[in-house]
Amino acid sequence: LPLALLVGGGYMWATGGRFVGTEDAYVKQDRVSLMPQVSGQIAQVAVGENDTVKAGQLLFTIDDSAYRSAVEEDKARLEQARLDVERLKAAYQQALSEQSTAQDALATAQTRDDRQQALLKSGVVPQATADDSALALQQAKGALAKAESGVLSARAALAGNPDIATDSHPEVLQALAALHAAELDLSHTVITAPTDGVVSQTTRLLQGQYVTPSTAVLALVETGDSWIEANYKETDLTHMRAGQPVEVTIDAYPGETLKGSIGSIGAGTGSEFA
């Protein structure tokens, strides 16, 4: 009897007292909820329920006719903006030419007025002739001021830099940004798998169905990594540490034992993060 007690106690100590276990555990894998980034009708569904897919594989497409049209319109606006900048550069050169002409006209008017004023003092020409000369001088000064204002305006239209590159002009940059946004929207009409996994809930995808960016239409369960989330009693956690070995049995595979280790211990119970 003492020998039997010793053997029985030793067996229980060796197999039970040093280990803790639980059946409150679940196999976990990352899951991605896929939702379109643009609105539209589904044009093609390329996967079925529980299909295994690879990263980058086509899942479904959205009718892209409106988005292609938007891209073409923005391309046209971009070319128009570039043409407008070239016109602004031509207008600047014209303004410079007009300024130069006005400067020459002012110099001529100044010379003529100086001559007329000198002749007036000598009594050679009447006062009316001198007045006409003075008026012409004032008109030439006004024309020059107007021409200089035109140069400043033309320079401002070129963002203050007459030598600015066409694609660096704000108007062209705005058109480029609109085109890039339209092209991005067009690319979003093709939805592909972000990673390897198994697709689920594909029954939500029907050709002709209208989808929006605010609604998840497909789930992808990643197959690259799996782990087990186990819930232990508080008293079982006393001596548990990350890295300790673990044996796992799964109901779906009876008689098979998997080896693993503790990855981490949660900072709170499940209800704390619910």
C-alpha cells in the first residue's frame, strides 16, 4: 500500500501538478474586411465562397466607364492648362514689347516737348503749340504707366516668374492633381487580394450590385499566421511566462498533439477590450 501510494503520487506530480491546461481556447487568424474605395456597380466577380487566393489576385471589379471618362476629361483640362500657361508667357512677352514701345514714345515726346518749350521761350512758337506738346508728353507718360502695369499683371499671372516651367505653374499643378486623383479612382475599380488567404462572404457580391466605400463586401482570412487564444484561471497564471513550451490538441484532429510556446500573456481580460 505505501508503495502504491508512492507510485500514484509520483505519477500525479509528474503529469499533473507541474502543468496547467484549459479547454477555453480558440484558434485565431487575421481577418481583413474588404470594402471598395469607390462607388459603382459590380461588373465582375472572380472568386467564390472559401476560395484560396494569392496576394494580388483579382477578387472583383467595379464598372469603370464613369471613372475612365473622368480621367479623359482631366487629361483634356491638363492640356488646356498647359496651353493657357503658354499663352500667358506670350502675353508677358507682348507686354514687354508694349512697355519698350511706350518708353521709346515717351523719350520722343520728351524731346519734342523740350524743343517746343525752348522755342516758346524764344517766342518762335505760340503757346497753343507748346501746350499740345506738353499734352502729348503727359499722354506718353500715361501710356508707359499702363504698359508697366501690364507687365506686372502678366508677371503675376506667371506666378511672379516669367521663366517658370509649364508644369510648375499652379494652374497646371492643380490640373495634374485632379488627373492623378481620377487615375487613382480608376485603379480602385479593380479590387485584388491584399495578402494570401481564404475569401468568405462572397455571396454578398452580385454582378450589377451597387457598392459604396462605407460598406464591407468581402472578408479575407489570412493563412500566413495562426495562433491560439487561451483563457486560463487567474491562479493558473502565477508561474506562466512567455516562451514556456505548450502542448496543443485540437478537436478537429483527435490524437494529434502540436508543439508550441507561449507568445505573450494579455494585459487584461477579454471583457476589458470588448
